[in-house]
Amino acid sequence: MHVLVKAPATAIPESIVVDVEGRKDGENVTVADLTFPADVEVETDPESIVVVIATPSSSAVEDAPAAEQAADAEEASAE
């Protein structure tokens, strides 16, 4: 997702941090929820969704250690 902004060259944000703490599964974060410096004008529709909160399924959580082990093994064999 890209958020189009208009600002003086020295005020263009390098990044935009989205705080998702306290949000519930299935909840959306829109452009209107984001915070920008005062001299930055947002040109993207404020109702555009930038993040959808999704809790990982239990199978995805269970698969994570196996994926980490595979990545570690691949790293070790590359050395």
C-alpha cells in the first residue's frame, strides 16, 4: 500500500509507523488513523485501508519453529 503525500522536500516522512497495539482481529487501520507532521498533506483517500489486523492461526504458530530450524540449517550449510 502506498500513501501519497504532498509536502516540502525537507518534511517528507521517511517512514510511517502504524501502532496496532490494542487492535482486535479483523479490525482495519485506515489512512485517517495515521499521524503525519503538520506540514504534510495526505492525498490518499482517508478511508483507504492500510493494515488489516489478523491473528495467526495456531497451525502457523506451530509451523514457525520448524521454519526457523530450516533457516538455521540452511545458514549453517552456507558457512
